[in-house]
Amino acid sequence: MPEDKKIFILDTNVILHDSTCIHNFDEHDIILPIIVLEELDQFKKGTQTVNFHAREFVRELDKLSANKLFNGGLPLGDGKGRISVRLEKDQHPDLAGVFPDVDNPDHRILNIAYHVSKDQKDHEVILVSKDVNLRMKARSINLLAEDYTTDHVRNPEQLYSGCRYEENVESSLIEKLYEHEGQIPAAHYAPETPLRPNEFMVLRNGRKSALASFAPGEMENEFYIRRVNKDNVYGITPRNAEQSFAVHALLTPDIKLVTISGKAGTGKTLLALAAALETRSKYRQILLTRPVMPLSNKDIGYLPGDIASKIGPYMQPLYDNLGVIRGQFPEKSEMFQRLQKMLDEDKLTIEPLAYIRGRSLVRMYMIVDEAQNLTPHEVKTIITRAGEGTKVVFTGDINQIDHPYLGSRSNGLSNLIDKMQGQHIYAHIDLKKGERSELAELASNIL
């Protein structure tokens, strides 16, 4: 084995995050502790994404010929390392007083990793885990430990915002945008930093200003600078430039995928729902969904009542946004009654994300709230289910994550924004100003 070759030891949660992970370690070797296979066996049954990853990984191992995995390992392909399964060993004497609970799965993985590090002193041995506590335990015994970072964005602080402010723009150009067509060929305005398709701009010069987007035309490589209006949607009026940009993207039929990020109170979900209702005639159904992500270590099984009662608390924020929109209209008004009719006829539905697996998403306006709690694979699965005439909107705050194994760099929303920027049917906007209340904005900024 070359001296610069590393040995990576995988934790179970890495595989449940990405079943193809073993192909992402280049020329380095991979060791799977036997306890990892035992834990994967407990996840094989079910319809959640982790169950899918468990099944796919075990099938992949079976293709590699299971017998040889326990006898020196198997090569993963040209230019790749080897993968092997390591059986249990008696607890290393160095760990006896540190981790006395030898039956703890994490401690069993640490014990195998520690034995390997002592047996392979000429090579770096690195434990890879999504569990920050396990990584800290590993480092406490001088064992190298890393997060699985293959699907991480480089810097969430520099993530594409979807909007830019252009200063000292000629007044004549701004005036043209207010003429009847509301657009000019992109060749008339070329900033130093090239614009991305559907990127938004605030054009200003101290005297005049305009909101605009870099909009694709009907012909290939045809683009326009198109004025963005402050449109009222189902009784909701944007309160700032970024909200106006969000509404524009949400209403534009040629934009099939929209992401809206921002802290609490910026109006992400409210605007998405209002825009969906405004364009309801173009779609067969409006579907609001979000992952069920408990804020404590107790899942919905601990809550009293039937399944509807259990999921109710998690769906309540979506109902709250619906209540804000309904509150714009008198109870006996046509708009209020129309909204109630949509609910009664299932034209507007609110469901947990797990309930939509396997459904046909054709001619639907689908809003996925709290998307920062999804893995990149889960986001990909949702989008690849979108059928003809479907629009998918993801909303979330990449800095407010409840998932134990995701962060601002590794969640599905960050990954989606980073990978999709520049696509002609995609638009993104980061909402920066809170509009819920002065108190909410103050708390969000300083607490």
C-alpha cells in the first residue's frame, strides 16, 4: 500500500446519507466495521430516504462479492482504492477506561477504528461520520475524524443570492424599462460580472431606479433585461425589492423550479402560497408539504392521538400562513369562499413530505417548506418526480437546521442553490429583510 494512501472508516450515518459514498474516496481504502452492517439491517425496511439508502448500499456490497470483503477487501475500480469489512475485536486496552460501555455501537466503531490506526501506523486512518459527537470522541483519543463533505457547498456565506444591486445605471436605460414593453435586449446592458439566467437586479443611479430580471427569450442564447413589477398576489403585496423578485419568479410559468431562502419572518412560505393561489387555474392541485422534523429527541410516535393528530403540530405553520391569506378577505367574500372550496375539494392540500412518496406530480404547484432539513438526495428525489406542467418551490433558512446530521454546507437547499444557478428554468432569491413584525426582526438580528 503506498504511504500516501489513506484509510477511511465509515460510520452508518454516512451510508444512510449517501448510498453511493464508497465511490467518492478516490484512490484511498475504505473499511466498514461489522457493526455498520448490523445497523444497516435495521434500516432496510421502510419508505423513508434512509431506508432507500440502506437497501441500495447492501445491494451494491452484494454485487462486489460479499465473500472477498472479509478477506483483504475488493478493488472499487480503476484508480480507486479497496473496500473491506472489519470484524469485531476485543476492546483495546487504551480505551477500556475511556469508553466502558462496550455495547454502545459508536464505541464499537471507535474500537475498530482505533485498532486499525495502531495496526496501520504508516497510513492516515480517518473516521468519517455525520455525527459531530462521535467525531469529538474520536479526536479525544487522537483519532482523525471528518464529516462526509462530498456534497458540501464551499462557503454558505458566498452562496448565490439571486439578486444584485447595480449602481450608476444610465437614466435612459431605466426609462426604457418603463415603456410599454417593459424590456430591452440584454446587449443594451452588460455589467462587468456576467448575469445568470433569471438573476434579479436593482438598477439605480441616485435619481431613478427599476427592478429587473435577466430573462431568457424564446430563441437560444436570447436574453432580455425585463422590468419586474410589484404585483399583488391573492391579497398579499410585496414589501421590499426581494419580495417583489420572489413573486415574479413564483408567477412566471417558464420558471419551473424556484428556491427562496431567508431567515424567519421574511415571508418565504406566505409569498409562495399566495402566488400558488394566484395562478391556481394553471394547475391541477396546489400541494404544500414539509418534512416532519421534531425539535426534540421524541418523534411523532410519542404524541397522543391518531396520525392526523400526531402530524398536526408539524403542519401548523403552513395552516398559519393559509390563515394570514384568508384573513385578507371578509368571511362571506368570493375570495374567502373560493379558498374554502379549494380545501374542501382537495385542490389545495397540506401534507407531510413522507406522504407524497410515489405520487404522480403532474400539473401541480408544489411548495416544499423547511427544505433546509432535507438531504441533497431527498431534494433530487422530489424534483425528479415532477411531471409535465409542474412547478416546484423550495423554501427554507439554511442557518436554522433541525436535522442532526445536516449543516449549512451540507443540506439539500444549499446544495440545490449552488448546483442549479445559471439554469434557464430556475430562479432563486434570498430574502434578507424580515417583514413579520418589528419585534420579530429585532430578535432575528440580535439574539
